[in-house]
Amino acid sequence: MSSRRSTKIVATLGDMSSSPATLASLCAAGVNVFRLNFSHGTREEQGARIDVIRALEAKTGAPSCILADLQGPKFRVGKVAEGVIVEAGEQITFDLSTDEGSARIVGLPHAEIFKAMYPGARLLMDDGKLVFKVVSVDIESFVAEVLVGGPLKSRKGVNLPDIVLDTTPLTEKDLADLKYALSKGVDWVALSFVQRASDVIAARTIIGKQAALMSKIEKPAALKDLNDIIAASDGVMVARGDLGVELPPEQVPGWQKTIISKCRMIGKPVVVATQMLESMIEAPTPTRAEASDVAGAVFDGADAVMLSAETAAGQYPVESVEFMARIVASAEAHIRFNPGSGPIGLPVEQSVYHAVAKTSVALAETVGAKVMVAFSSSGNTAVRIARERPSIPFLVMTPDVKVQRKLCLLWGTRSSASAYSDDFESAIIEAIGEIRNRGMAVTGQQIVVVAGMPFGIVGTTNSMRVVTL
């Protein structure tokens, strides 16, 4: 990771970007986290990508972070005859068991939708290109008026922005994908179409501590339970694709800022995703609007920004990462010279751990320390310090490679393996050696060390020390 870039970059892998050489190039360009989209490809293909990523980690010695993104419940209409076009003002029947759709009736083979449907609810199709409003409801069918018409095509996706469905976000496919992903040792699992905190809790009972759990905010229902969803999650993704379909587009930027702010308030990593450099799927440079979009996420305080099709299926995967890294670095440089452009300061939390984190950052910046070092077995100390957005490099020493990998997603954090030890002085000597090896500081310069006493005990971050190299 560049010494002048704290916001992390997530890149989605696909057929165009999974070779060992391309993965190495993506890492060199600035990728911190690799996303595997289980909506596409087979488990075996995703497993092969995991193997290549871990092989690269073994070769370079740098921790690799893998995010497994589950498909979630996807609703689609059934088969529709060729050439069907519906016009605004017309009415069409959605039926549970119809096999061959037409301009008058179309199959919707999802019983849970009919149980929850009510007159006045909206139904969106084909990423919002078609819009319907329900007029009347029966047990296994409902009639809807066409508000926005167009071609009606087979197997197109359906969005239901006004309805909370009685479903779990983990389908049978998701459960099988999840079992496989966990067996391969992924670091984060992203849960799609979360509607309420209970969805996250249900997934947690399956995942346990095998991986960190990220909730994707992409349904209006999730916005109503946002605080509890964030609290139940290890991290959050602002998934602007489906969220932008189910919400009016003009509302998405405001919700993005709100979600980022709420996550920062309690120290949960937050990723901004979807269409960030969309034009680079086919073009070698982004648009000015896309550059502003990426920079805006940095100004809001996101921990990470994500590339989707740009790296999974685009013609310029490495160039997309390079441009994103440049935009992020430029936005962060602007914040350093114009602090008012960055995320606002946070209130002091009433706990020793948060107080130590906030005070240690202030101390490091006041004495002109070159590096902050935190010793952490669980990664929680890193989260608390990253929440304060320190202006100097931040190194986490941890004995657990799983914690190293997980922290690749967290703003500003670099990590290094450390020996299991209960001797604070020996640990400091180890940290100084790592800092010297990385060229982060030299003899005569100061570092600030954050740790817990008794040393090596999880959850005891309560002390700090200024050390001169």
C-alpha cells in the first residue's frame, strides 16, 4: 500500500483478472482486498482464485484479504414470449404458476412475494427499466398497472422496494457457497439483500468466528433498521447498484454519507461500491464525474472503495486500479491541506479503550512521531485508532495471520506478524526492527506505541508510550 494512501481498494476478480500475473499486477497497482462474486462462476472457479491469491501471499509475504460476496435471494420473472412490449397505462397480471409470459400475464415463481404483496406496492423489473404499481391482489396472482413501459424480457430481475419479505438472505445456493468459502479460509463474507438485523444475526450463527461478516445495504427496508444492522455487522457495504434501483437516484448520495457516518461513529469498516469507474470497463481512462465520485467517498470517510466489473470483466483491470489509487491519493492529499474537506471529528466515547486511541493519535501528531504502532491480538485496537483517522502511518503488530488479513480492509492500517509474547519490552524491540526494515522511521525519530497491560491479554488496550529509535 502506498505510504500516501489510507483508503483501501477492493477489486472484484473474474475471468479477465484471475491469472497469477494479473493478480500480481493488481497488487502492485494498489489492491488491498480481492472480492469474489459468487453470483457468477462456479465454486471451483472461485476456489482456484483463492488458491492463486494465497500462493501470491506466500510468495510476497504480504497478507492477502479475500471477500466472498454471496448472491442472496434474487427474484426473476419466468419465460416471456419474444418481442413483448408493455406500455404505460396498461395492466398486466403476475402469476405464480404461468409458464409462458405475454403482454397480459407473466410468471413470477416466488411464493413469498405473493404472501407479502399489497395494493399500491411497486414492482421494478430489469434494473428499474420497467415500473409497475399493484392494483389488486389474489392468493397466487396480482394485477399491476404499468407506470414505465418497455420491452418485457425473460428471466429479468425483480425489485420490490416497498415490501419486507419473510425470507432469509441465505438461500440454498448461498449456504452451499458459504460452506465452501469458509472451508477455503476466506476473510470476509458479504451478505446480500439484508433487510433487518435478525438477518445478520442468523448468518452469524453459521459463520461464527470463521470470517468477518459484512452487510450489504441495498434495500430500503435495511435503512429503517440501519443502526441495529451496523451494530450486528463487522463491516458494511454501501451497495449502490440495487439500492439505486429501489431508491430514487437523488437519494443515494445522502444515504451514502449517512451510512458512512454511522459506521465511523462505532468503528465499523465501510465500503462504497458499484459503478465507481464504470466507463473503464471499455475505456482506458475514467470520466471526471467518476473521479469526483471516488473522491467523494474519500471525503466522506469511507474505509474502502470498490471496483466491480471494471476489474472482473473490463478491458483495463490494472489501469482501473491505478487510476483509483491516484484519485484516492489526491483526495487524501487535499484533506491534509484542507481538513475541512475530510470527514468530521467524532465525539469522545465513554470508555478507556476509545480514550486511549484518541489520546494516542493526538500525542503522536503533537510530538511529530513518524509512526503509530499498536499491538493487537483481535484487531479491535486497530479499529479504534483507525476511527480517529490519524495523519501519520499506522502499523498493527499481531500474532494472528487471520487478523492481518481482515485488517487489510480497515482505513490506514498496515499490519505485520509478531511473535506471541507477554514481554512488552521484547515486543517493542520487534516493532522497531519491523519499522526500520520498512523504512518508516530512522534513528533519532519517535514512534508512539499503543498496547494493553498486562501485555498480550485481549481487550486490555489501556496504555501508550513514546519511543525514540
